[in-house]
Amino acid sequence: GLIGVFEIPKQPSLDQISSGIVLAGIQNPGNMGTLMRTAAALGKKTIICVDSADAWQPKVIQASAGTIGYL
């Protein structure tokens, strides 16, 4: 069944970005989701993806184990 629906957020302006992590060249969706969970565990809310897998693809969302809603 359906658990949650999230809108893909718009890119914030630079003055609205808090500290976080940069994911560069991460192509494996499972690895990206794991790094998102790690960022959330560290209290970071900003993730910037550079030349990486699409953060909104289903495998990344599944691997993030729900923390993508926090980020």
C-alpha cells in the first residue's frame, strides 16, 4: 500500500542551505540511500548531489529507509 507522498522540493537559494554533505559521483542507489541515512544520523538536512544517481528514484528512496523525508 501507499505509505507517504512527498513533493520533490524546489532548489533552495544559497542563503537557505544548512550544513550537510555533498555526494559526488555516487551511481549506486543503495549507496546513496545509505549515505542519506548517515547524514540524517549526524543531524544534517542538506544533501547536494553532483554527477550522481537521481536522488528521487525508487531504489534510493527505499535504501534511505524513510530518512529522505527528513532531509
